[in-house]
Amino acid sequence: MKAMILAAGLGSRMEKLTKDTPKPLLEVGGSSLIERSIRSLMKEGIDEFIINVSYLGDQIKTALASLTKTTNIIFIDEPFPYGTGGALANARDFFGNHPFILSSADIFFNPDMSELPNTTNAAHLIATKNPDHNAEGDFSLRDGEVFIKDGLNDYTYSGLALMNPKILDEHLTKNYPFDLWNTILIPLIQKSQVTAHFDNSLWIDVGTPDRLKLARKVLKDENY
């Protein structure tokens, strides 16, 4: 199965940490976030990776050069960040007709993929408990179906999902950038086409310096 790892963001919330280093290359325990993501997914049987790059993208390519010798990695250059939805639409031809795993390069995780279905007609999300920085949540679940309440929701989208590439087809002519959640997933959720399951495994959205410190502390304390 293929996986796409989103790695083209500017990482502006990281402030000076990403002035000269792209966020996916920030290290936790001596390994970059993106390398950890790749190796975690390889353990789950993923054998082909598509990685979009933009800001300081050459650094990411260089850093992963040793992995490309043993793992099938395709890099897609974006002249400017296309957004999470735009990146997927731009990569549409690489997916063929088979579902693929979607991940983000800035999450620190140890997922249990055993509950992930083999296929999906649209999208199947991995949900996590609401962190402090997203206390209102993203969505709720009813018999495995995703819906969005008015007000507080029960779960946060982890950034990990199984996607059917056909959901991208109606977005291929949109202007970049556009995001995945609002442009692609919300309309599908409103049509009751998105499923999900809850995973209580380790997950940290490493989007700020404080959360990077947390990931480093967790790694040290828990020996992940």
C-alpha cells in the first residue's frame, strides 16, 4: 500500500526553529519527525511513499537520501505550499485507483493500525482524544460514522487516514492552495460518507515549540 506524507508546510508557528530547517526535519530523540513517520508506517507494511515538499524541500530530500536507497520514495515539488487538499489533488496520478494512507510529517505517533479497514469508499479517519490545544474537538462518532456537533465534539482528527483517491477527482481544477478538511472532508462528512475509529495510542501534533518539547519529553520518559 502507498502512503502520502504531507511535508510542504512553512512551519511558521515554530518561529525561529524553522528559519533554516523545515519542520519535518526537527528532531525528537536523534531522528527527524518525518523519518520517524516513515519508519512507523513501514512497520505497518507501507512500502511506497509519496512526499510533497516546498519550503526548504531540498533539505528534506537530502536528509532522506539514505532511506531512498532501500525504500520507494517519490518526492513532489510544490513551488509554493499547495495546502493539505491541494497537495493531494496535485498528487492524484500517483495513487491510481487504490486507497492510500495519509499522514502528516509533523505528528509524533505510535499508531495501532490494526483497526484500519482495508478499503474505503471515501475516507476513514483515525481519531484521537482532544488535546488541550483543540479542546473543542473536530468531530464525533455514531456507529463508526463521522458527524459534527454544534459546539463541543468528542474527537480530534489525528492527521492519519485511509483515503480513496476518487474523492480528489472533483478538485483537480481548483486553484491552490486549499485545505483537506474544509474543502474535501467536510462536504463528505455532510453526506455521511466518512468513517473513523478511535485510537488511544501515543499522538502529539508537533506544531509549536512547546509541543516539540513535549514530544522529546515523552520519548525520554516512555522510551518510544
